[in-house]
Amino acid sequence: MNSRHMFSLACLALLANAAIASDNPDQSAIDACIDKLAASDLASAPGGTVLNSSFSQAGTEVMLEDGGGTVWRCIAYADGTIGVLEEATEEQAEAARTAPQLADFQEVVKFDAGSSGTTLTRTLEPGGAFQFILGAGQGQQLDVSITPQSGEMYYTIRNPDDSILLEGTEAGTAYSGTLQQSGDHIVEVVNETAEELTYDISFEIE
């Protein structure tokens, strides 16, 4: 293996009980670990994927699975150097493979044919966050409203370029505005309580 492009770079962070990061602060460490594994010729087969990454001030831990199914544990530092690259233990490999994945915290919103909106009922774990992905075009009107059955929630909206369209806003306050960009807009809902909350969320695009 001699190229990072053999890896899937859909880098997946551990997200349970925290708001979902809109970008990945671990990306430089992930890239460094992929490069190191590629240059080492240790991989059991070409190809692979990033299972997860976990940042700390002491260094970022990155778990990689090569094309042959071998899982590698890598520790990278802010300056791009690698402190550890070793084959993961069975316990570490299993934990990495079963860690929460980004897709578990996202949903692409789809409208019925001929409809410009939809209302969904969802449940969110204590302290959890969830992202709704809405494809829409510049100049269209976006309306979003959230009604929790109980408890406190807030939400944010991000533009396709990751800039903020709506800062953190309490769930009882609806949003209505004209979109300035085309592409996937992210509506992120956060449960502020220590209890599981059920809520209705409505979207309309015109």
C-alpha cells in the first residue's frame, strides 16, 4: 500500500452524548497516520478505512483497518509526528469496529412527491445531538420548526460551506429565511436534558 487514497477518508468521530462536530479537528492526525501506515508496508492488504479518531491534548488516537481486516492503533501529535503505530489488540479492534458511526447521527430529509415539506417525529438520547441534511438551492425559502413533547432542546443551521446560517436557538423559536447557498444544509438538534426527549421537527422549502 503506497497511497492514502486507498483509504476511505470518511473520517468518523466518536459522537455519543455530545454535539456533532461539523468538521473534523483530527484530520491532520488522521492523514499523518494513514501516511505512516502506507509508508511502513505493515498493512496486511491494500486499501482500508478509518474506524474512528479521538482527540486529546496528549495526542490524537486514530484507529485504522487495512484492506486485510487488520486494525492498527496510531497516536499522532499536533506537529504531524507519530508516537505510536502498532497492531491493535483484539479488544481495541472490537471497540473501534463497534464505535458509533457518523451515519448513526444523521438523516437525509426527503419530501413526498409533489410536496414542499414534511414533519418528522424523532427521539433523542440524553445530552445527544442529531443532524438533518436538507438539499436546497440559493434563493429558496427554508422554514424549520421544532416542538419537543417535553424538556429543553436547541438547534443550529449550517450552510453547505459550513458557515453558520442560524446560531444556537431554542427549539420553540421557528426559523424562516432565504438561503444564500446551494447544496446540503445541516440542521443539528441538541437535547439539553438528562432525559430522552421525543420531538416533532418540520421542514418546508419553497
